[in-house]
Amino acid sequence: MGDILQTGNERMVHYLTGLPNAGGYLQNISMLSRSKNLQEYTAFYFNLKSFGNLNIRYGADAGDKVLLQFTAKVSSFLEEDELLGHLGGDNFVALVKKDRKEKFCRLLNGIDATIRCDNRNEKVRISATIGLWDIDHDLREAGEVIGKPSIALQHAKYVLHKPVVKLTDEMLNRVSTQKSVLEKYQKALEDKEFLVFYQPKVDSMTNTLVGAEGLVRWKDGDKMISPGVFIPPLEQNGEIVLLDYYVLKRACEDIKAWIEAGIEPVTISVNFSRRDLLDQDLAKNIDKIITKSGIDKKYIEVEVTETVDEQEHGELAKFISDLYDMGIKTAIDDFGAGYSSLATLREFRVHTLKIDRSFINTDDFSWKDEIILKHIINMAEELKMQVVTEGVEREDQVGFVNNVGCYVIQGFYYDRPLPIEEFNERLRNKVYSSLK
Ligand code: C2E
Ligand code: MG
Ligand code: MG
């Protein structure tokens, strides 16, 4: 490896491997760029799969030794004008010529190391998860050689679940949207730029409005942004809870206004993200908001989705049970979409089960779906839960859903999520006469 780094400058190298750290790596990049065109290179960011487990199993000393063996092998692969850096932990960066990048990925895909354990040598195979960026322009700033492949690595680990991922424009757009959402969020909340739309739930036997779901929209200037864009970054950042409280407050205010105007409201369900469970006082705060608004609790229902995470499952069960004790209704959203389990039906004291639209989002309904749905709905009803099917768009879907025993429907067949002015009309006249 071209060790352009000045020796003697200890702050520029990693204490364990002696490889350049972030500062040293960037300095090396800038020196390399004086003699080479960086567009001939691919920038890598990688870390080791299951390195945490290895540390736990064999101890941190053994982990350090593995890192040293790993870096020795990677270093020996590199040519004079290629670079390697160790940012800390098991995070590495490298600059490798484009025509050698596949070979480099293959190397990182399986490096053997030896661990001394109980007086004998044990072989372990180390492989990396890799984000890479084919440098395609003159650098605007040196940090791009670390930041860009790190975006690809994040996608590799958390979005695509693949061992090697190359940076794309779509990933960059996603990151820039996320950044702008997070930057504008607080002010948008203060400026009341978030609006609540209401999507009717209709009893398909009588074509009567029986409830609605409050769904948030962001009015950013003249753009109306959908929750699919801004909720994921807010969830990742743990900031969604403020928005969820806000939506609940707005729904309570709207209900109060309907009552004051002499219009009989329906129960409004409001979504709470599972990330909100991090707030220890979630149930208490929800209760406070409803109580403070002065409306009857029967008008509110809290929607949450299931989880596969065991710890989260416990927290969710407690949250639902707390709300139950406070007299606040709950619903399990998107049931059947992921890893639904019977434990959900058994353990959660929920009032409503919302069947996910994936069950009916098909042109020909499978007999298996039909049997599964029939039994889920039957069970739910015997357990005294209400059942709602989401995402019903067509008449044949209404027929299918009715046939399996579900009559309350939320979907475009009746209405899209409506701005409050239009929803007011539905409340005034609750019967969908034209569909009869
Ligand atoms: P969700 O809670 O499952 O809400 C139902 C989504 O399905 C809504 O999308 C709704 O517009 C859409 N939908 C309803 N009927 C149909 C149909 O017939 N066909 C199709 N194709 N779609 C239908 P929306 O409003 O874009 O919301 C997406 C998701 O964003 C929601 O899924 C919910 O998970 C989340 N969300 C919305 N508002 C909030 C909020 O205030 N807080 C939190 N934490 N999440 C929210
Ligand atoms: Mg929902
Ligand atoms: Mg849903």
C-alpha cells in the first residue's frame, strides 16, 4: 500500500492496526490526487459481519488479533497507489483501482483468521459488508470518499440486506430527502404545516360511515407530501412521537368542533409508531391529551403495528394493556402483512384488528387466503375484536371480504383519505346512497 502518511504523527493512525485513521486517510487521498486521477478508483467503506458476536464469544483480545490478521491480508492485496484506512472498531475504508474492485470484493468476502482458544487454534472466516462508490467526478470535498460509500453501506445493511452494494442516485436522493425532512421538521410542526386527512370506515352492509382513520399529510408550500416520504426518516431519528402527539391533538380538536357544531362524530383512529414506545410515558401522555381536550375517550382509537422483536413485543403488550386500563381503544394495523402471530391475538387486549390490504390486493383471490382470512376473522370475533379490512378498491373485493365475514371496510372503494372540509360532509350525511 502506498504509505504516503508521514510517520511520527500518531494522531493520524489507528492505535491497534497502525493504519491511517479518518484524518490520515483523507490526507493520503489528497496527496494521491496530486499524481493520479481519482476517477480511476472505487472508494470502499466496509465493516465485518458478526464481529460483535466474535468479540463476545472469544473476548476483545481475540477480536483485536483477528482484526490484525484481517488488515494484514487486506494490506498485502493493495498496490502501491491504493489506500486503506481504519476508522475505528471494525470500520474500514479503502481506495482501489476500478479494474481491481471485483477482486477486492472477493477478497473481503472471505478471509481466514486463526483464534487461539482453550490451548488450540480455531479457524474463523471473516467477511465484510461492503458499500462502494465508483468515483465519477472531481471531488468537491475529500470527505466524499468516506461519506458516499458509507451511504451505500447503510443501504447494504439496513435496506437491501446484501453483502455488496454500489451507491446509486436513488440512494443519494433518499438521503437528501431525509436530511431536508429532519431539517424542516421542527419548524413545520410549529407552523402547523401537518394536516390530518380522514379516511372513512364504512359498514358495507348498510353503506354507513362508522369510523375513520386520521392520516397525516405535510403541506410544504404548495406541495402535499405523503407520510411514506417523511415518516421513515422521523422514525429512524426517533422524532416521530412529537408528530403522533400532534396528530392526536388535532383529531381531538376536530372531534370537539364537530360536537360543538351539533354533528355526531365517529371514532377516529390515530397511528402511533412502534418507535414511540421509547417514550416511557406514551400511554399516559395519550390519556392526558384526550382528557385535556374534553372529549369522550370512546371517540379515539390508537393504531399500532405488530413486531417480531421480542423485547418490543413485550413493550407493545404493556402499552396496549395500559391503554385498555385507561379505557382507550386500540387496533392492530396491517395484520397479516408481516410476521403476524397468534400470540398477538392471544396476548394483546385490542379492540380492532385491521386486515392488511395485501390479502385482497390481487386479481384472483386464492383459496388459501380465503380460508386463512375466514378463520382469522372468526377467531377475532370470538375474541370480541372488531375486524376492518383496509385497501378495498373494487366491488369484487367488497364481495370477497364480505364472503369471509368482514363487513367494515376502509378503502378507495368508498373514499380516499379526505381533507377535513370533505369529511365534514360525510359526517353530516353518513349514508353512501349512490353505492347502494
Ligand atoms: P396505514 O396506517 O396502514 O394507513 C393506510 C394507508 O393505506 C394510507 O396511506 C391510505 O391512504 C392507504 N389506503 C387506504 N385505502 C386504500 C386503497 O383502497 N388502496 C390503496 N392503494 N391504498 C389505500 P397513507 O395515508 O399514505 O399512509 C401510509 C402509512 O403512513 C400509514 O399506513 C401509516 O402507517 C403511516 N401514517 C400515516 N399517518 C401517520 C401518523 O400520523 N403517524 C404515524 N406514526 N404513521 C402514520
Ligand atoms: Mg393505520
Ligand atoms: Mg394499515
